Amino acid sequence: MKRKAEGRGQKAEGRGQKLPLLVLAGPTAVGKTALSLQLAERFGGEIISADSRLFYRGMDIGTAKPSPAERSRVPHHFVDVCRPDETLTLGQYQRQAYALINRIQADGRLPILVGGTGQYVKAVVEGWGIPAVPPQPELRHELERLGGAELARWLEMLDPAKTAVLDKRNVRRVVRALEVTLVSGRPISQLQRKTPPPYRICQIGLRRSRETLYQRIDLRVDSMMNAGLLAEVEKLRDAGYGRHLPAMSGLGYRQLWAYLDGEMTLPQAVERIKFETHRFARQQNSWFRPDDPAIHWFDMDEMGAETAVLDFVQGWLETSDFFKKSDVCKQENAQ
């Protein structure tokens, strides 16, 4: 840049400039972890995980959690923050993520939101309105007794706007919509209105061909098994964590629980993990669509894709008065 770059800690709010938030998204096994480390090291960033499975302590292998060595390279957030029998709700995550982003920006560093859990990424990036209505077990029980058709008719009367966009076959979501509406006294569609956060957001999407992605998934599952995934599930069981906890519904864990309970052989469980992970990767496309104009897509099968992403992000940051080039960038430019 021709003008003198400003220090990382200098405030930019006085000129009305939005502070940057970098987002790195894409399907499982596409290569987000390795690239996020490169981005954070090069641009002075901190990684905010948007992968809900990384929240749980003691669930390391099956979640492909960044290793202690990788976490020592750059700060990571939302990793190992819950026991497997605890819950971090979407609303709690969103509020804590915003607080983290603001703190990282105030320190003059780059917040990097990384993950493949679409609703967690979108909740932060799009500013979802998330009703602060805790679960109501007794009310849920009463609602569930009504049946799907009756629930859908009731929601239609109370909140036709929500009914128009909700999959009425998903009874759990219909029950939640009624629960929030009845407890708050306001239609859930009003409470869920989006308020975009005050950040300058750059969304990077990573993709690969389906064939390559499936191969990477299969190799990763084999690697997980060799690294002791079965022993990890057995340890969780022996620690008293039950099979039906939400945390145990994750890929790898529920299939190996089925094996431990005698419902399938170990080879069958491993093949089921691979198959279900393939399907999950396809489902992630509904959250991160190739035609989304807000996402800058990079094909990781192409030669030099990582360098292309790094160069793109450097160009994006150079248009911000808040960030100066990192020492790494200055050294590279001097060579």
C-alpha cells in the first residue's frame, strides 16, 4: 500500500469503518483446518470454531479436533468447552461468538470463523434472531401428544409466516416453534428476524469434486479407527456417558455405539460411518451453496488453491485501514 499502514491496535470506528471478520466454510474433510492455520499465522488471526462437535471434551478423534500441537500454533475458541452431557445452545454460541469477535478485533487481531456446521456459521454471519426461550419439557410432552397434523394446524393459526417456510414433517421443529410462540406470546417468525452484525465480512468457501471428497472422507475414517476411535467411544461409555446423549449422535460415535451394543459388526460400523459422512457432506451444500454470491469459492483440487486463498485474503485485508500487513507478508514481499 502507498499510504502508511496503521497499527493493529488502532481504532477504526471513528471513521465508521466496519471491522473485518473472515469466514472459512465448506464440507467436512475439504481441508478447512490446515488452511485456517495458515491464514491465522499469516494474518495474525484467532480461530473461532463453528463446528458444534468440537465443543465436547473427550471427543477428539471422531470429531477430527485440531491437535494440541495445532492449537498451540494459534489461539482456538469453542474447542473443549462442554462435557458430553452438557449443551451449548445456538443462542449461547451466537452471543459468545459475538463477544469473542469484538474482543479479538479490539486486540487488533483478525477473527476467523471456521466450520462446517451451517446453522452456527449462518447464525453469526447473518445475525439470526434466536428466541431466548429455554426448553419447556412439560409443554413439549403435551404438544408431542397431539401428533404432527394437529401441531401443524395450530402453528398455522398462530404463525402462518413460520408455517409457510417450515418443514411440517419435522415434528421436533414444529413443536419448538409452538413452544416459543406460546411461552413468549409472540410468533416465532417475529423473534427470528435477522439483524446483520456490524462487521466487514469476507466468506471463503472451499470445495472439491465429490469423488475426491469421498476419498478424503474414507481415508480420514480409516485414520480415525487406526488412531483409536473405538477405544475413545469405550472410554466415554465407561465414564458413564449414555448412548442417547445428543453429543453421541455425531458421526462415528453412534455407529460404534451400535457395534458395542451388538447391533452390527465392526466392519459394518466403519462402512456405515463412511456412508453417513458422505451423506452429511452432501447435506452441507444446502447451507453453503455454490451459487451464493456472498461466498468466494475456491476449488481445493486445483494446483495452488491454498496460495490463491491466501493471496485473496491479503488483497481483501489491504483494503482495510484497520489492518497492516503481517510481518510474514512483509518478509515475502521483500524477497
